[in-house]
Amino acid sequence: MKYTFFTSLLFSIALIPNLFSQEVDANNLIPKVIQDKGQQFLKNKNITSVSIGVFKDGQYYTGHFGELEKGKGNLPNDETIYEVGSVTKTITGYLVAKAVLDQKLKLEDDVRMYLKGNYPNLEYNGKPLTIQHLLTHTSGLPMFLPKEMGEVFQNLNESVPSTYQALEESYDKAMFLKDLNQVSITEEPGMTYSYSNTGAELMGHILETVYNKSVDVLLKELFTEEYNMLDTGIKLNPEQQERLVRGYWMKNETRSPNQLNPLWATGGGMRMTLIDLMQYIELQLDNNNPVVTESHRVLYKDDRTLRVSYFWRVWKDKYGTSFNHHGGTTGTQNWLFIFPKYGMGISIITNQSGPKTPNLLSKTVQKMLKELVKA
């Protein structure tokens, strides 16, 4: 499965909304699985902490392990705010699905409808890039703009966090739109899946255009106010900033800087607590929500197993149809899974980022899933 970086044995278990739900669950299976897998995860090389959340049958459970800063013993908790990286794209997808239902835009719209100026390059043989191409990573747009950001991750050394931050500091929305005008599309859009943060950021610009509101305002109106996800957002207040994690890149002993997000941040700039992620899972399992239904609709599939909805990867196996997304920065990585068949979702986050971390996260969730379907 493709991914992008833009993707102590102390145990603390918190149960929401009330303390007695664990007693209802036979043999306390869910808390036990979280504890077992959390402790096992810490045994992996370079891992110093992990937070795991499970939502199932209307209840959610969270477990926190390890230390956020090496040698300080500061255990993460339900108030800890993480950068969730590209899991942000699924929230962007939700906003786009709402825009479709609000009749603010259509999936078949030429993206140039929402750009000022002339962009003759955003087509191939007369076939334009559309909203649907952005949502499904089939636009042919590059992984990053500026392209130098993608080059940073070609050589995975200790300087990646500082180099990436320097590029963020020197870039802005105007430069993005100028660079977008120079992109070359080399094949018909909609044919080939090729992961693109550029497309997700362009989607942020389009959302702001159709609603005439900033992405921050859209997030606050919907997720903060309507869904009570109080610590979900791109821009944090000073108190929230104090709770924001700075994690570690590969073997580095010093913590990575947090992302600056100079663009729309719709590709990977969201910050969330594990509790907010549990509420987000609950939202994603709401079959009566038309926005959820639309955002889960498959928009692209290849001849093999790849299916994509509104930025979600859609998977079909013995566990039914599920939805997942990986996210990472130079200091954190996480994976979010939604399993509608079981009324369940799993979120796992660590303050360590490197090329081996996605596999550790995914394997842990798969082990949990085998046990949790029994609950």
C-alpha cells in the first residue's frame, strides 16, 4: 500500500463516555487488546510512544504508552494533540462531499473553473483535470509543489526535518499557483493512480473559492461546532499549541519541528487529539449521514484491488468493505481504519516517523482486528 510522509511500558487506559462500559464488554476484551498491542509496539526499535484508540458499538476506548520526549517519562494522554498528516485528506474529502451535496461544485467540473488566470497546461489532449481526479489521485499532478519537497524524501537522512521546514518557510500560496501553471500533464487524467499532495492542496483552494470562507472557518463551523471536535484544526490557540506533539525522525535524538502549513493544509495539516479521532470515527460510521455516504462512494478503481472514494482507500476482504488512510509528518505517523461491518474504527499514532513505521502501524492494526471482531 502506498503512503506518503505528506506521511515506557506505563499503561493508561481511558474510557469514554463512562467508566462502566468496560464492565459491559465481555472479559474487557477491547481494553486488553489495546494494552497488549500498545506494549508490544513499544518494543520496536526507535519507538518511544504510541496512542491507540478503538471505537466499537457506540463506545470508545483509548490507551497511551511510552513517553513523548526521550528520557522525560511524559506519557501521552487524551489531551495530547498530534499532527495527523495525510489523514487530513479524508476530512478534506468530507468537506468536498458536503460541497457536492450543497451544489457548490460537481465532480466533473474542470478545476480551472476555480482558478484565476489561464492554465492551458491542466489538460491532456483536450481532457481537463476535474474535481474527481483530484480526489482520487488520478490527476497527473506531481507529489509536491514545490517539487523540491518530494526530492527531500529521496535521501532519508537526519536533515530531512530541517530541510523540509526551510522549504515551507520559503513558500506560499501565490508561489504554488504560479508553479501549478508550469506543471506538465503527460497522460489522460483519470487513468493512473499517482499519489499527489499537490492535488489535495488545490482542493483546499477550490473549497475556499466555492464557500468564500477559509478552510479554518469551514473546519470550525463543521467539526468544532457541529461535531464537538474541539481540538481539531490547522491553526491552534496558544493553550493547544502547548499540547501539540513534536516527535522524532528515524534515529534522531532531537525532536522534529512541527509543520508550518504555508498552503491550505488540506493535504496534511490537520492536528487532532485521539478523542477527536474517536469522534471522527463515530461520524464515519453514521449511515444516516448523507455526507458520509457520499464521501465513501467509490470514484476510481483499477483492474486489481485499488479503490478510492473521496481520498479514502477502500478495501474489500473478509472483514467487509473498509476505509483507511495513512498519515505522516517528520515527527509523527498514524493510520486510521473504519470497519462499518463491525461498527468499529481503529486509530493508532506514534511520535516516531521513518520508512518502517507505516508497516509497524498497519501490522499492529491487523493483529488487533483479528481479536476485536470477536467482541
